Amino acid sequence: MDQTALPENTGRVPFAVVAGFGLPGRTLVDYLIHAGIDYVVIELNAQTCDRASAGGTHMISGSASDPEVLRQAGVERATFVALMVPNDEVVLAAIPQVRRLNPSAFIVARCSFTSTGMEAIRRGANQKIVAEQVIARELEGITREFMETLRI
């Protein structure tokens, strides 16, 4: 299967599982709420779960690499799984677990390094977001903008 291709989810009700409730996860949840898409967040930090749950966020406490936590989150019915945990080892361990429980889910993996992103795709993620690549693009833009100001 071409890992970047969209899976066949025709007729399935959109449902997202978001692992990690840092800035990327919170931003995604805000979009899902705005779009009216049902979701569950998996978060390792129990205090974060308590605070967010009190505010109405659908939360489960645990690790995204734990198959039982993934089941509790409903990953078997997920159409979209965003692994936004800031820990490459957890993300890489979670991908095959998600894929085993739900072969048709669209998986996005947050990774720190290009090599980890390549491994995430090899393990079954459809897409990856690589921090060092995002930083490199931002740095290039900032440098270009600054250098153009010197050419006045």
C-alpha cells in the first residue's frame, strides 16, 4: 500500500484519536471540535487529563503505545490517528499497534528527526511531521527575509 495514499474510509463516520495534548494536540482538537468531528485524546500526564476533562475535552490517561489504552480510546473505529507525542520511541512503538488494531486508519506521526520520520512511514504511518524539517524551512525563511533587508 502506498503509505501516503488516503485509505478507503468511504461511508465511515469520521472519528479521530489524538495522542498527546501539547500544543500540536490541542490545536488539532480545536479544529476537530470546530469541524464537529468526534475525537478522543490519549495523554500520559494525569494532571493534564484532569484539567482538560474538567473543561470538556474527551480524554483517556495512558500511553499511546499501550494496546489496551488504544482500545479504550476507540482506535479500532478511528478514521484518523494523530500521534503527536513528543517522544519518538513512543510514536514508533504506537504505529504498529494502531495499524494492527485498525488497518485502515490514516496515521500521522510527529517525529523529531528525518530518520525517525522515515522509520514511521516504514512502520505504517501515512504521513509524518518532522520537527527538524519544519525548523529548517523556518530558518531558511527568516534568513532570506533578513538578508533581503540588507539589500536596501
